[in-house]
Amino acid sequence: MCGRYAITSTPEAIRQLLGYLEQPNFPPRYNVAPTQPIPIVRLEQGARRFALVRWGLIPAWVEDPRTFSLVINARGDNVLSKPAFRNAMRYRRCLIPADGFYEWQEIGGGPRRPFYVHAKDGAPFAFAGLWEVWSGPNGEEMETAAIVTTDANRALRPIHPRMPVILAPEAYDLWLDCRNVDAETAAALIAPPPEDLLEAYPVSMAVNRHANDDASLIAPVTEEQAKAEGDRGASGIARAKTRQAGEAQQGRPAAVPVLNC
């Protein structure tokens, strides 16, 4: 899956890659999180256009978004059949620019370790995305999107079994052209990227907090630093479990831990 990512290239570098008409100016973002506004690129009247939408897809048929689960990823193996994605896959495909993304590796029974994944050459790229428009009973509208995911390639599999679909530039037109390219043909693009495209390294657990958003989040940490952070995280989890057990014995409702990841 993909639950956090980064956009660190200049706006002009992103525009040159994706070829949209607008010239938006936006700051680098090192910890893009669900429900935040994210940039997408879609085809409108034959031209690529830039837009900001909410990360977390809401299908048009949802009556109340507050009761609908947060859908940040669309599994590539069911975008053609699942009702939440079927119409978007047919009519509303998009590109989502990024410079890298985070995946969390399971480490025994302890806290998960974050890794930052980016192109070896440092260049930006584009995820395959789906977007939707939800219309409320009072005429309000909200545009939303999800990142399409696939099985991890062999290089990333030791970290996480899933990863976002990263499209090659020569596939952008095919993915975006919903008028002339049917969903089944576009679905053939849903596959892991080449083994040699990406590299990954461990980063600080500070990325777990969505409020953190600076360049230090993508800085590599040593094995010793990562282990020390993991030990501190494991101690915190153990203390929380002990506290909850004590509260339960005293008849008080136990606090539910919230993991910002």
C-alpha cells in the first residue's frame, strides 16, 4: 500500500514531466498524508490539466462521506470489478506526481520501521491514480482520488508486499485517455516497475506523525539509529498495554492507542 509520500521537486520540474498547461506554485511536501489536498493531472478536452483534490476516494454513489471508509489506495487486481473503483477506472484516471513514498516494514513484534523509496536517479515520477466527484444534497461538490497499487517488485518485497503503480512516461497518454482507451486496456499498465528503478533506505519514525513535514524526514538513518528508535517505540507500546490492562482491572474503559501511520 501507500499511506504517505513526498513531492520535493520544483513545480516546474513536475510540470515538465507531466506536461500540464497550468503553472502552479507549491512548496515541497515531505509527508503527504491521507485527507490532505494532493495534486493530480487529468485529461480535459484533450489537454493535461492540473488540479488539487482530497486524498481519499469517495465514489459518487456514497450518501454520506462521513460514514464511508477512507480509501487511499485502489488495489490493481480489483479496479475493474469493485464498485468503489469501477466507474473511476473507466472514466476518471489520473496521474499523481511524487518524488518518493514511504513503506513500513514489520520487525518482529515491535513497531514497524519506515523506509523511504525513491528513484535511483532522483527524478520525480507519477503514480497511477483514480479520481471521483462526490455531490452532496445541498449542491456541494468534492473531488477525491486514490493511488492504484500492485504487488511489490522483488527489490521492495522484503519491506512491504504492496507498492504504488509507477507509470513510465510513455504510458501517461494511454492511462489518461479515458475516451479512447477502455479500462481493460489501461489495466494492462498495472504492474510493478522495473527492478532497477527504485532504491529504499530506513528513515526516522518522525514520519509517523503527519504534522511533521520537513526535509529531515527523507534523510537516511543508520541501522543503530533505526534500532534505537524501534526500541523506544516498543517500550512505549508495552507501557500503553500495561496501562490499559490496569484500567480494565479497575473497571475503567481502556484508552485506545492511535497510530499516526
